[in-house]
Amino acid sequence: MKNTLEQVTEKKVDELDFTDDRLTILLRHFSNRKWWIKIENDLSKNSIEVYDLPKNIVRCDATTASGYHKPVEGGIFQFGNSKDDPNRPQIKIMTGSLDPLGMPLATDVVSGENADDKLYVPVINRINSVLKKSGVLYVGDCKLSSFDNRIHIKGCKGHYLCPLPNTGETAKKMDGWIEKGILLDKKDNLIRYTVINDKNKEELKAKGYEIKRQQSGFINEKEKKWTERVLIVNSPAYAKQKEKGLEKRLQNAEKKIYALTPARGRGKRQIADESKLITAVESILKKHKVEGFLSYDYKKEVETKTGYVGKGRGSASREQKTTEKIRYQITNVSRNKEKIENEIKKYGWKVYATDVSRKRLGFIDAMKCYRKEYRVERIFNMLKSRLNIAPFFVKRNDQVKGITHFLTLGVRALTLIEYVVRRSLKKDNSKLEGLHLENPKKLTNIPTSKKLLTAFSKITLTIIESKNSVVKHLTPLSQLQINILKRLGLNAVNYTKLEIEQSVNILNE
């Protein structure tokens, strides 16, 4: 590796160049926001120009990365909403990536308690300065859909496509939109998005309709008006997933309600207060979000026992007393089928907003575009699973920011390698053979960067040094490796430059 780096960089490389001290210095430089933005912008501009990358769609999203750090005031590790590990403090990483390759154009690292919706504007501004193009479509999740973000994108002469959260005005209108959608579906008047699945059968992916509404806001104290398309979409797969979730919640709630009143026995605590029973049941219904879907019956059981007052044997003249043991018993838990059916009818419906014209992005095209949101998620997958960003083994804020920025350079390389090879294969309608060791004959036109790099893992450079000579031998390239280099636009002949033979014939001397 040392020899290879020297040949590629044309600089002397020493082992001390890769110590932790050197890394710390590098990370400190990379943590400087002013310097990092310039590095990132220059890399993005050069990559787009050199590899002729498309720049019509940008996907924005945020993720979190946890660490075993102690939160301190002003520190970058803070507790916040997390899908990874809510019990550990985290940082938040916001990125904007170029579609379809998924290469990050701009990355911001902030403390973990920050809300996502406020992080889009700085990233969008930086991306605009790189692309310098109007009409760029920004795609993101519901946090992008805040009105401030949408009007900012309009001010940047861009477009947006994002789902609307079921809150505020959207929540008020949602029932009406769904009812209209159900009615149109009965008349077979919904737009249908279908694909041919692996079984060569038509599969419905989504169906829906759209409406238009006028929006307006102020940009630099000037009023801006535009037409917004609202897409009301039903996804059968999403509806089925929601229905399964409801069934699971109903079953769990039923089981827990029955468990409140076990049969009498040792260690079986009984409920003797009616209000406590009702409170416990309502708490279960609320926890599992099934209020109104389940009803229950219970009865009061009274066990009467007569005994003598005080100790000793009884007699006909001895005073007696009667005691009662009260317990409440759940006798039946039933489902409100009508309400459940009405709830299920609402499942699978989502609302999306976009200002792109139907000519550029029709209803079905808009759905296809948003469903490729996984491309930006792959950036986070690379950071977490391939580049092992977490847990962090650095402590200071500048080190955390620096290492995150540094690793995004690796993501750039991985995504660029993958995209360029796939584009080349698509252009020639070709496939690569030999990438899958478990099935050497398998062909693929969508190779991953991991597979492409693994194909070069068996190459070795042997260096034999003696007093009077240095002999270097490099493993010859296979046909697969030559093909990959060709797809990357690299000349395989340059590979042989890594092998420089400098032998001295002692006998001739």
C-alpha cells in the first residue's frame, strides 16, 4: 500500500503520516465549517463536470449516529429523537445527495437534539451554489414539507416533492380526501400505478388522484404565488402493513385486559375497586391505540363469609359477623367491527405536495420518483455498516465533526464508482460476470461498489530487495478486472506503472 500511494500521489509516504496524531490534525481541519464547505463544493463541482453527472434531482434527509459520550452543555452529543438507540446521546447528520447515484453534495453535522425541518435550508443553499441551476427538484420526507422550506425552495428557483404530515390543515382535510378517493375507486376513476412482478403478473403499487391549490408567501418582502399539486395516494402494501399492525395491537390489548382479572389463587392479585378496573382497561386501550375499537363487560363477584367475633369456639349465644370479599371479573372483550372496518378503509392513504408541472412529472412519475428515496438512505447505510461511523472513538466536538466529514469522502468514492460502472453497462446493454464468488457464472448489470472493489482484493505487490537490486512483481490483471477499469474510464496500462523493475545484473557489472 505504501508503494502504491507513492506511485499515485508522486509523493514520499511514511508510516508516521498515518498516526493518530496526524489524523487528529486532519480532523481538526475538516471540522472547520468554512474550509469544509470549500472542500465539499470543489469536489462536487469537479465530480459533476468530470463524470458528466445529472443534476436535476437532489434528495435530502437526516440521520443520527449514537456514541458512548456524556452529554454536556454546548456539546455535540445530545439526547434526541432517535431510531438507533434512544438511550444514548447522538449527533445528527443532514445531507443532500445527487440523484440517481446518491453521491453526497453537502453535509452538515449538528448536535443530536436539533429538529430536522430547520436543517434543510443551509444544505439547500450550499447545493444551489454548486449546481448553479434553476428547476432542481428537491425530494425529501415530511420534514421537508414545512411551509418555510417549501417557500425557500421556490425562492431558490427550485421545485419540491414531499409527503405532508397528518397535522394541521392536512389532518382536517384528510377524511374528506379519503372519502373522495374511496368513492372514485368504486367508480374505477383513480389513476393506477402498476408493475409486472417476478411472477409475470400485474401488481398494483399505488392508486390515487390529485387536486390543485394556490399557495402564496413572501420572499425577500415580495409576495410569491404558485400552484401546488396535492397528490392523494393509496398504497395497498402500506394499507396491508397498517392493517397487520392494528390486528397485532388489538390482540395484545385483548390479552392484557383479560389478564387484569385472573382466577382466584395464590399470588393472583384481584381488583376490588371498580374505578381501578376501568382506569386500568382505559390505560391499555390508550397505550395500544385501540380506543373505540374494543368494548368489554365485567361483573362484580361478592363472596360472603360468616364467622364468630373474637377467638375461640363458637356457641349459640356468641356474637357473629359477616364479611364480604369483592372482586371484579372481566367476562368478555369484543371488537367493534363497524368502527374497525371504517378505520381500515382509511389505511394506506398518504398525501404528497409538489409544484412540478404535470408535463415534467405526471402522477405516476411523481410516485416513482418519491419511491426512490431509498437512494439517500444508502448513504447512511454506507456510513454505518461499511465505514463504521458509530460508535465514535473520538471525543472532542471538532474530532466528531471531522471524522464524519472525512467518512463522507469515502461515501462519495463508493457511490461514484458504482454509478459510473452501472451507467457504462446500461449504455452497452452489458453485464459483468464473476463478481459473485458463490456463483461465478452469475451476470449483473447493477454491481455494488463493494463487489467491484472486492474483485481487486486478491492483488498483491511483491517487492524483493537485495544489496544491489530491487525487483517488484504485481499480480497480472484478470479479464474481469480489466473490464471494470474500462467501465470506470481508467486505462489498464496505467496499472503496470505500479510495477517498476529496477534490477542490476551483478554478473554484467
